Amino acid sequence: MNQNVVDYLQENKGKFSQEVLISALQKANYSRLDIEAGIQVVYAELAVPIPQSSMSSSFWNFKSKKIYTKASEKFGDFFLGLVSPVVLWLIALVIPIVGHLIWFGFAIFAAIYLFNRRRFISYGLILNFIGIPVFAGFTILMLVNGF
């Protein structure tokens, strides 16, 4: 059970109908199970059925906060954050200097924007910023010292 869902329902129970509150929680991408559990706690029953089709969240939805329900979703987002800068870097190679500045600015913006929405994409981006220079420095150190 998600405490944010319960708090939201309790605060707005007298102001809006149950259908409106469910719709707002669905738009915020809370899971169907969290919404049902919250309604059971606040209303002591599930009075309004929640349609399954409206609860499906798109992988490409970057506006709403993602609620991870499986480890594979976390891995998928982390992998996207890890690989996407490499692909964008290859595109940036076509435009000398300006392409790299655009790439760097976009990557920084994406890491900050996605941190509270799709945290694992942000973790992948941050690992790129930290991991690549560390790996390059380690490789140079090994080459200079002769392994």
C-alpha cells in the first residue's frame, strides 16, 4: 500500500467524488493495486471498479512519476539511461563542437528532469558522467604504468 495514495484520498475525500479522486491518481501513474488498497483503507470498501486499461502506463511517458512494480522495469530504465548518451554522442559527432555542447547540455538537463520522474534513467545517466572519466583515467594509468 502506498501511503501517498491514502493521504491524498483522506485529504480530498470530502471535496471530490471517489471517481474524480481515482482518475487523478491514475493520471499520476499510481498502480491499480495501490489505488484499490488506498480506497479500501479510506472508504472501507472498493465502491468504484477501476478499469484495467486506464492503468497501463507507457514506457515513453516521461511527464509523470514512474512507480516501479518490477525489477525489470528498473533495469530497463537504468539501461536506457546508460545507453542513450552513447547513441546521442554518436549523433553529436556529426556536428563538430556544437554537437558536443548540445549533447552535454541535454544530458545534464535529462538527468535533472528525470531524477524525480524516472529515477533509474537518471542513475544510468549519472553513471555515464562518472563512469566514463573514471574508466578512461584508470585505462591511462594502466597504460602509463605498464599494467
